[in-house]
Amino acid sequence: MSSEEGTPDDDLVFKALAAPIRRRMLDALRPAELTTGELCARFPEIDRTTVLQHLRVLEGADLVIGRRVGRERRLSLAPMPIKRIFDRWIGDYARAAVDLLEDLDSPPRRDDPAR
């Protein structure tokens, strides 16, 4: 499978990112790791079981890493799957936009009839 086609892992990432609550969970984990309890406390509008179900989807897509520290389970954001999506879907467009801005910032050439 070529890099243009993506991978089955990309499908899991897109599925995980499709739900607004899961994107909010990733936002909560972006600044620092949280325990499972701390993450659940950030989402009082849903019960703990639902938070854990969403967390399993995020972990299945490798967007969140959980590790045991004593009795706690510490969760942290894993940015590589998002970087992979960025490189595939956004990177080329971002480079083109930077090139365009660079062209606009350049002084006009004397032999350029458009300027």
C-alpha cells in the first residue's frame, strides 16, 4: 500500500477524531498527562463508563497512551498518528501556502509583465 493510500491505522485515527467528545478529550490531554479519574472529572456531562468507552477508541487509534503508576492509570497524548494525518492531508497544502506568501513578499522582477 503506498503512502498516498494511507493505512488501516489512518482509518482508526479518522474514526477516533470524528467524535467531538473525543477531540475534546485529546485537547484536555494536550497540555499534560492526566489520570483516568482526572479525565473523567473534566467531562461531568457523561458518565465514567462512557468516558472509558471513548478512551478505548482513542487508545485503539494510538492517539492516547495509558500507563500504570501505582494505583493510578496515567494518560498522555500520542501525537504521531495526528502528524501522519497532517503529513498526508495537510502538509503539501501548507507548503504551497507558505510558497505563495513568499512569492507575495518578493520584490517584483523587471521582466515580469504581470507586475
